[in-house]
Amino acid sequence: MKFLLDVKHWFIFLCAFIVPVLIELYGYYQLKVNTNLTFFFYIIPVGIAVMQIVVYGWLWVVGSKLEVVVPADSSKMAAYKGVIIVPFFTLVAFLVFWAIVPFLFSLKLPSSAEMLYLFMTGAVVIQCFFIISFLFCFYFLAIMLKQNEVMDYVEFKESLKEFFLILFLPVGIWIIQPIVNKTLGKASADIERYW
């Protein structure tokens, strides 16, 4: 995943957003041409998985690498590394549920209303935890970017621009990735100069 640090902003945008959209469009095309609902049902999670893997892989690598340049509070870094794994488990739970629910409905053991109630209850809890972890990852990465830019500790209010750029990832990636490349390039040159 370290190659994500050196790639251009357009490549991350392409992998994280354009490829999943193309996968979804291919699913819609197959649905219209072949009326194959099963294929369409299983292609949706593939597009979601591709996007999540690229976005969270990028967040993991950038956060871990930026922490080396200006060390963060160890408890925040541990929380970041712990919280960024949450979307992975959420994705796995989503994919398992997506695959099992049609099977459960075909058995007709519980009623559809009971299944829907259980699903919605579990989904709300998981989604709330997912959103909190998502925002914490963006918060931590914004602070790390600003700290590496000014080479001093900063508070959250000083890194609001970076936070919103990361939050609106499709647009923000075009601005954030060149900053990451410049920051890490400068940091590696400084480290080599001192050694």
C-alpha cells in the first residue's frame, strides 16, 4: 500500500471513485441486457469494496507515514490505527449480510418484517460507529497534515481546511495528495540530509 504515497492525485481518484462507478454501471448494463438480478445483486458490493479498500488504504498509509515525520500523541495514533480497522470489519459484515440475507429469506423461517427489523436495528448501530470512526480518521489525518506543514503541534481549529478537503474526498483528493507528496518528499530529503 505504500505505493499510494507516490501516486498522482488523479490515479487515486480514478481507483477510488471512477472504477467503482464503472463496476456499478456494468452491473446496471447486465441487468438491462440479461435481466440477471443475481449478478446485479452481487456486483454492488464489489464496487463498494473497491472504493473502501482504496480510500482506507490511503488513509492508513498517509496517517502512518506522516506520524513518522512529526510524532503524534501515542494514544491518538493507537486510536487512529484501531479505529481505521473498523470500516474494514464493517465492510466484511456488510458483504456477509449481503450474501446471507437472500438465503434466509428463501428459507422463510423468520417473517420478512422480523428480518427487516433486525437488519435495521443492527445497521443503525453499525452505521453510527462507522461514521464516528470515519470522522475520527479524517480529524487525525487533517491534524497530521497541518503539523507536517508547519512542523509544530496544532489544534483542530487550525486544520479545518484540511479536514474539509479530506471529508469531501472526491474533490479534496486533488488538493490533498500533492500536499502529501510535497510534505513527504521534503521530510525524506531532510532526513537524508541529517544522515
